[in-house]
Amino acid sequence: MKIVSDLLTSIEGIRIFYIVGLLIFVVLFIVITVRTMRIPNKEMENIKNSILADGESEDITTSN
């Protein structure tokens, strides 16, 4: 791991990529969190019920 660390520290301007990557991660995390929190409860109930209903509607057959 020291080889990779030494290589990355020797490259000029590499810090900007660390900062940009961290900013992209933080922005995406905030956007996903806000969008998830803004989904209406009724829509969440519909999603939950559709997931549960899919398993019940299918006939499971097993061959012995």
C-alpha cells in the first residue's frame, strides 16, 4: 500500500480529485436522502404492498 501512497503523493494536483470525489459523494448522499424523505406515505405503502403481494401471487412448484 505504501507504493500506491507514494505514487499518489508524487502526482501534482492529485488532491483536487480527492476533494471532487468527496463532494460528489456528499451531494449524491444528500440528494438521495432528501428524495427518499419526500416520498409520500401513501406511495411508500403502495411500494411495500406491491413487494409483499408479488410473493403471494406466484405459485411455487417444486419437483421431487
